[in-house]
Amino acid sequence: MDQRHCRRGSTLVKVVGSVIALAVIGGGVWYGSTQVTLTESTATNDIVAASVQDFDIQTIATGELEARQQVEIRNKLDSRATLVSIIAEGTRVSEGDVLFVLNSESIEEQITEEESRVETARADLEAAENAYLIRVSDNDSNLRAANLELELAELAYQQWRDGDDPKELERLQADLDSAQRNHKRLSGKFEQSTTLFERDFKSLNDYEQEEIQLLEAVSRVKQAQLALDTYKSYQRPRDEKQRSSDVEEAKAKVERVRKQNAIELSSKDASRKNARRQLELRTDRLAKLNEQLSFCEVRAPNDGLVVYNSSTRRGRWNSETPEPGMEIRPNEVVIVLPDTGEMVASVRVHESLAGRLRPGQSATVKIEALDSASLPGTVESIGVLAESGNWRDPNLREYTVRVLLEPGELAKQLKPSMRAEATIVLDRVDEALTVPVQSVFSDGRLRYVYRPVGPRFQRVPVQLGRRSETQAEVLAGLAAGDRVLTRTPDTGEVLTGGWDEAGLQAVGYRLDEDGQPVPDRGSRGRPSRTTEASAAEEATSETPVAAADADADGPVGDADTITTPVSTTADGEKVSQSTPAAG
């Protein structure tokens, strides 16, 4: 009995052991098969090999199409005007075609009034010109008369000085001499008569007659002397002053006439100039009104496509379509006439990338309105000043980049304001060891990939160079043919353990006291110039990890973002990019 139980127990133990063994073996087989299936699936879909290839470094920017050359057709009138007629939007016009017509009745009335004012001003100018000429003639006459008076006064003075005065002196002196001789003769005769009278040889009557004659002779001598003295003392100085004063007065009158002539002539000339200025103002006003009248009928200055300004972003605030009867403000843009023969894509690029753009760089522009068709182009210009972002992101700064599209059959279908997406080639990387950007992960500044080791994956530090949106250049840490994982591994798929110090040293890193990887600036395995430039470029990049990595000793950035070192293009421009990795 006891032996039977023992045999049964032994058999039971063997059976249980066999079941357990089979279960273990079956589980192992199942586990192995699942691991092989996972590995094969992973190798097929999620694992790629690092390879040497060429790739472009690109950036994508959005915007809209514009004509390279376009003309804004404005209301050139100085006042508001009513729209009489306007050409239909979308019409292709040729140079000289009528675009729109404005009401001109008010201007025509002003032209009629101004023409009358011009004729009046012209008559006033003619009268002023004649008055000026008459004044010139009168001035000449007045000056001649004044000069004649001066000449006569000078001649009179000279006549008195050289003729009248000497003659008068001579006459008075002769009278005095004659009176004196006569007095002397009569005095001698009277003395003889006195002797004869005393001897009674002469009668009393004769004696008295001779005495009277002597007295008269004495009187005539006194009168002659007095006349001579009076002339010399009074008449002669008075006549000289009178004649001299006449000359000076005549000279002063000549000066007065000259000055008066200048005043009168200046007044007439001012009136003439004022009349001429009034005529010029009226003539200019009339010409301007005629020019304004010509602005009422607006014609196309060149060939192009008619686009209402209300259809553009710069149109009327209420986007009101222009139509007859609408009031147009002065200088208001009514029509934009783009030349669709040459089109540009006006796109906005973040300020961190603007410094890497240069005129002449190639680009590809995708047009949404043409089933996302792509057209080749080149960068034509980069905006001088950054433009602010919208209300959603007021701190955003972007530059406007104009990409000139190459002409072609497809380009003929382009119209302004079509949405455009431009892919601009910033640089070209030739024969570089590359891996997909989604295979690169970050631990602070350290970049690494997952390399398969059996059924699991090991973290391998790498040093990156330039990169595009899809490919990243590997400078150190991998070799051609090394396989890497292109997704974030699941829990349990990663081999546990710390970083391989040799691998860290190969990419310019080391472990600090806490076992964390930090840049090893003294390491020969890390090109310090390239990596330091990368840190400087990352400080201005728009990605989260770049901002966090601005300081080498700062906080760790987003592990799902990679940042590459700086490279130098053919133009000497440094280029670096940041791209989110998968996962």
C-alpha cells in the first residue's frame, strides 16, 4: 500500500515535472518566436543603415503670389469724385484701355470760370506793361527838364561871374572916376572964378552958377563912390549867392527827379510783375484744372490684369467693390494692375533664418490653387526690416522674401494673391554620412541614436553636422552601414546601463561627478570651433531645445528635438538648423 502510494507520488511528480518542463520549453519557444518576429518587423520598418549621400538644406515658408511689377491706379483728383463707370475685374487690358471714368461736371465749370479770369489777368498785364512804358517815357522827360534847368543855372552863374559882375564893377568904377575928374575940373574952375569975382571980373550970377556946379560935382562923386561901395558890399554878394543857389537847387532837383523816377518806375514795375504773376497763377490753375479733367478718364499705363483694390489686403476697410455711383477719395487706390508676365512668391521667413538667405538661391514654389503644382524659382530679395507678428504672437519677427518664378506654360495660369509655399535651398551637403533626423535624440546637448544589439537597442552618442528636414550629417559616433532605430523605443527595448565613455569621448563629451554627460572642451575628439558655433547658432533658433541649450551648463532641452553644429556655405554664411525628432 505504502509502495503503491509512493509509486503513484513518484509518477505524479514526474508528470508534473514533465508538464512544467513542456510549459517552460513551450514558453521559451513562444518567446523566441515573438522576439524573432519583432526583430524582423523592426529591421524591416524602423531600422535603417547610415549611408553616405548628398542632400539639400532647406527651409519652407508660406505666403502668396504677387506680380513682380504692378501699378496702383489711383484717384489723382484733389477732391472726392463719383465713379461713373469701371471695367470689370479680371479683364486683361492693353496699354491705353479705359479703366474707369469719374464725374467731371464740377471741374468743367471751374475751367469755364478760370478761363474768364485768365483773360482778365492777361488784360491787366497788358495795361500794366503800357503803364510801365509810359512811366519810362515820363521819367526821361522829367530828367531832361531837370538837367536843362541845371545847365541854365550854371550858365547864368557863369555869365554873371564872367560878364555881368565885372561889367558892373567897371561901370561903377568909371562913374566914380568920371565924377572925380569932373569935380577936380570944377574945383579949379571955381577957384579961378573966385579970383575973378573978387576982382569984379565975373558977375555974381556966374559965380553962383559955377559954385552950384561944383556942389553938384561933389555930390556926384559921393553918389558914384556910394554906388560902387554898395555894389561891392551888398549887391555883388547877393547876386553871387543867388546864382550859386540856383545852381545847387537845380542839382538837387535833378537828384529828386531821379529818385522820384526810380520810385514811380519801381511801382509800375511791381504792378507789372504782380499782373504777370496773377496771369501765371491763373494760367497754372487753368492747366491744373485741365490736368484734373484728364484724370477723370483713367487709362491703363501698361498691359495687365485688372484687380480691384478691394480684393487685396490693402483694399477699402469694408472691402466694398467699386461700382458706378460710389464716391472715391483723393489718392485712393481703385485698381491694381499687375503684370502677370513675371510673378514672385512673397513669403515670410523667421528672423533666425533670414541671415542665411541670399539672392540667387534656388527655390521651389508650390501653388495650392493649381493642385499643389511646383514651379522653380530663385530668391530675388530679402526684406531690409523684420515685420511684427500678428496678435496671436506679437513677439514674432519675420522677413519678407521674394522668390522670382521662372516663366513657363504653368506660370501663365498664375494670379496675384494665390497661396504659395516656397521651399528654399539654403545649402548643399555632398558625400556626407547621414541618418534620418527622426533617429536622433537628445540628452541635454548630447545627441545619440539607438543601435540594435540583438533584440534590444543601445544608446550610441553621435556628433552631428549640417542637416535638412529629413537627413542629418554624422561627424562622429557612427560608420557607414551602422543601423539605427528611427522611432522612440518602447519600455524594455533599451539596454540598461550607463554611457560608454569611449563613445562619449569620440564625440567630445565626458561624464561628470554625477555620471551625467557634459561637453569635454579639452577633448581632441570634439571639434570645439564647430560645436561652440553650433551653441551660438542654437541660441537664436526657434526650436525649444535650441533656446534651452544656449548655455552649455544650463537646463536640459526637449529630448525630441535635435540641433546641428554650424556649417559654412560657399558664400561664407554659417548655417545651422533645428528639427523635431520622431516620438
